[in-house]
Amino acid sequence: MRRSLLFALLATVLCFGMAPPAGAEDAPSMELRVSEEAVTVGDSFSAEVMVRLPQGKTLPGVTTLLTFDPAILELQGIEKTLDLGLSVLNEEDNRGKGNVKIAFGADNPDGVRPGDEFRLFTLTFKTLKDAKDAPIKLLAFEGRNPLHAVQDAKITVKGLPPKSYGVLSIVPPLVAVILAMLFKNVLASLFIGAYLGVVILMGGNPLAGLTTLIKDYIFVQASDSYNSSLLVMMVFIGGFVGVVTHSGGAAAFAEKASHWFNTRAKAQLAVWFGGIAIFFSDSANPLILGPTFQPITDKLRVSREKLAWLLDCTSSPVCILIPFIGWGIYIMGLIQKEFTALGIPETDFDAFLKVIPYQFYAIGTLFMIPLVALLGFEFSAMYKAEKRTVETGQPMWPDAKPARPSVSINLEEGVKPRASMMIIPIVVLFVCIFGLLIPHGFPVKRIPGAVLRTALCTGYFLGAMSCLFLMVQHKVKTAGQAFSMYMEGAKEIVFILMILVLAWSLGSVCKALGTANYIVGLSQGTLPGWAVPVLIFVTGACISFATGSSWGTFAILMPLAIPMANALGAPVHAAIGAVLSGGLFGDHCSPISDTTLLSSMGAACDHIDHVKTQLPYALTVALASAIAYIVSGHVESPMLLGLALGLVLVFLLVFGKLWGAKISDFRSEETR
């Protein structure tokens, strides 16, 4: 049996020498060593060479000299990154002697921007004999000068044969979910689940598990370029929310808006329309709409649990249907890779469009919102929450712990808050966002994630500043008091930041344990072609619920689903739709998913109450989707979307009669 490979990554920051060295041997270097145990002969692994450019620099001509021991390691391939504007100028391949010299030059100035971390190339090695302590060294230089334009560089290892932890791999996410449900303490549950997973990885050593969790997971996830930018964006959002709520602007806006959205149904539909309009970001959606509509829904006696469900249902389920944003580009990339390997001539864009009618869960979820709002039928935990709010006016249960605390508005006597202190900042927010994105081709072209997050942060900051200005101008608060409100709002976001970092850490631990691979392994076997879509849907739901990641589920299942459907004669487009729906469903209702957490935060709702009330509704759409996928295995037709939506309507009416009732619409006092 092949033994697992354990690698220690030793990457040094490139030195910035002023004088050119005598030769390449003085160039900054990175070194990777195979460690811990010998490598079984025949094992293969790959290493990515990553670099980052500092601000104010562009990519120069890069020369790399790779050295290794050819008696131990065989270099099987070099995959260059041509899609980032890099082209090979020359290549001197001397693999048999253990060194390879490759030169690159940037022929596309827009391909790599300052501050970007990008993949230079990927190396694939095969072990020829005992490879313990075998070094892989990379020298990087610009001509004969050190590569001073590069801020740092590293070698990362991927594609290693993972050690199988079997049923233990699903224990950490299970423990986290169960503890969160039982004790309603998400922070502690996530930490315990992640810690338990790392202890398993460390062979049962509790002390090593704690230090490794902090050093290799919490620190790493918090410092990841995408994660850290999201955390920073959350601070800007917290400041914005703080000033528009503490100033009384949100309450004043709710007072006026209650004349426009004067019933529960209208308020829910308004959130639905707003969620569809903010289609460009699944994280921005709940954080923009939640604080805006929360005072309105509170006034019209819509529960916080219902608001959180509305926000969650109009975030990822909307984004997954749009081909020209990050979600669509990512999915099309996964599709195209498999189509190319199988020789399927269809383009990824055409395939994405044809798959949309088979995204039963996303469209079914969006369809359920107006049904619930207009028909008024509620059931299960959501029925209890809505009944409580309509009858008592309490937006939450007495023991609820909202993810974003409500604020008390303390204004001087005689000072009246103005709705303009909410409306103008929102206008400034959207003008800034769209004004910064349109020059980059929005909404026609894909917008890089860094550009999108920068636009959001800028919009939130300038929106907050406009609110501060209005407060001072109208003498609602002094400049010092207004600034304190901004800082108070930023501080109120710390709790959710901690939850996000721990959720990411738990997801990373699950990846190391092979949780997703274990679940996939359980579902493998001989299948009739008609069963492929529904099996993929169920498998994807289990993976994403356990890991809290839909994108990770797509990456795991797409390379399995498309070849499987092609080989067994199953409908390929339905199989792709099943991957997307299964991954979305599990992520949508998982308590450790970041979008679920953000929806709780946006609605200022107790996170566990949000999960409990959303799960029956999500399962309703999932049941309708599963039936439609079973039928799609026999009859491939876009018209099956009508079957799925019809089942959602039927189930809503039946479940509403069995486990709930029709909630009467509530109208605000001013319009009676």
C-alpha cells in the first residue's frame, strides 16, 4: 500500500540586493525538502511556483533555475502559466542532469498587476527511490540581477496522495454542527470541531493539535489574500452600518418606507427584488440589504429569521445563475476542462446557458420567496417564528443571540433623525460601486475579485463619510461623536470576523482530512445512467453541508460528474446542473458556511435560529429538485424546470397545511 507523503515547505523571502551578484548562484532561492518518511517509488506530486509583485512594480523578464537530484526525482512536466500574460522566451532543458533553466517575459501589461500573487508555473515530479530529505531548489533572477521586483516567492505542493482517515474525516464537521445546534454557540463549536480535526491529523496529540490549529490553520486562513481582503471589507461595512443606525437614519428611513412597503408581503418582495438586483456579489448582498430592510421588516412584524432566509435565498442562488461574474467564470472553467479532455465540441458558455434550466435548486429557491410572501403559508420552525413576531411584535426569541447586535439610538432632546442620513449614504454607496466597476467592463465583462472588493470598500467608506457629514451638518451629532459611531460599528463586527476565520479553518481541516473524498467514495459504485444526476445532487449536498463550501464541491464533483454522465449515457447538462444544485443546497443551509453566517449578520438574527428555520424550506426545494433530477435521467428536457417549480408550490401548500398555517398579512398602523 502506498504510504502518504508529508512535505515541509521551506520558502524564504527573496532578498533585495542593490548590487548585481557575480552569477546565478547568488540569486535568491526557495527550497523544498521531502521529509518525515521515505517516499514510495513511483509516487508523483506537483509543486506550484507562486510569486507576488509589490506596489509600483511590474513583471520583468524572469529567469528561473530549478535544481534537484535526478537520481531521486524525475521531472515529468512543466506547465507554464500562459493565461496570465506570460510567454516563454527560451527554455534550456537539462532534466537528466537535474537542472532546468526557463525564462519568461511579460507581454501583456494587464496580465499581472502590482500586489497580485500568481502562479508562475507548475512542476510535476516522480520519485525514483527513497526521497527522504531530497531537496528541490529554485533560483530566481532577472538577467544577472536579483529579482528585486518580486516581493516574495514560494513553492507550494499539491496533488499529493492523501492519507485516508476514513469515517474520522467526517467527525469534525459533524461535531461542529451538533454542538452549534445543541448549545447555540457557533464560535465555540467551530473551534472545537477544527481542534478535533487537527488532533486527528496530529495522531491524537492534543498539544500539537492546538499549536498546529493556531499556526497552520487560523493564522494561514486569516492571512490568505482573499480571506484577509474580505475581513477588511467587513470592517468597512461595520463602520457604515454603525453610522447609519446609530445616527437614527435607518429608523427614520424605515418610518418613511413603511408607507411604501406597508404590508409584510410587500416588504418581503422588496427584499427579493433587491437581492436579484445585487447579483454581482453573494457577500455584499446580505450586508447591504440586511441593515437597510431590518428596521422596515421589524416594523411590519416580519421575523429576523424570515429576513435572514430572504437574504440567504437571494445571495448565492442569484450569483450562480450569472455567467459573467466570478461564479459563472469559475464554473465555466471547470466545465471547459472536462469538455476538452472528453473531446466535447460545445463551448463552456453555451453549456452554462443550457445548464441554467437544470439548476433546479437555485431557481426553485428564488421561486419560493414570492410564493411564501403572497400565499402566506409558513411551516415548521419558520411558522413558529413568524407567528411569534406577528402576534407579539418580537422579532427574535427572548434568548436569541443576534450575530449583529441591535443598537440603541441616543439623540439629544429636540433632535430628530432624518431619512436622508440613510438614503444619501445608500445612493453614494451604489454610485461609487458602479462608477468604479463600469470602467472595468461591468456588467458585461468579468470583474476581478480584488477590483470588486476595492469598489465595495470604497463605496461603504464614502457612504459612511457622507452620513457623518450629514449628522454634523444637521447638528444631530458632533464630529467627534459621529466618528465614535463609525468606530463602534467597526467594533461590532469583530465577533462575525472571528466566526468567519474559524469556519474557514474548519473547512481547511476537512480538506486535509479528506472529508469530501470520503463522502465521494461512499457514493461510488455501478450505477444506471438515469441515476447519475440524482446521485450527484445528493453527494454534492453532503459534501457542501459538511465543508460549508459550494465552490470546493464544484471542483471535486465536476471532474467526476461529466465523465461519468458521458460514459453511462446520462444527460450531461442535467449532471452539471446536479453538481451546481447539490453544492449550492448544502452550502445554503450549512451552519458553517460563510454566506449563511453573513445572512445571519445582515439580518441581525441568531445564527442557529436562522439555520433551524431555513433548513425545512431548503429541504423542500431540495426534495422537489431531487425528483426532477430522477426524471431528468429518463427524459432530458429544459421543461423539467416547470416540474421542479410546480413541486415546490405543491410541497409548500401541503407542508403548510400539515406543519403550519397561513399567517395573516400585517399592515402598519399608519396605513390602516
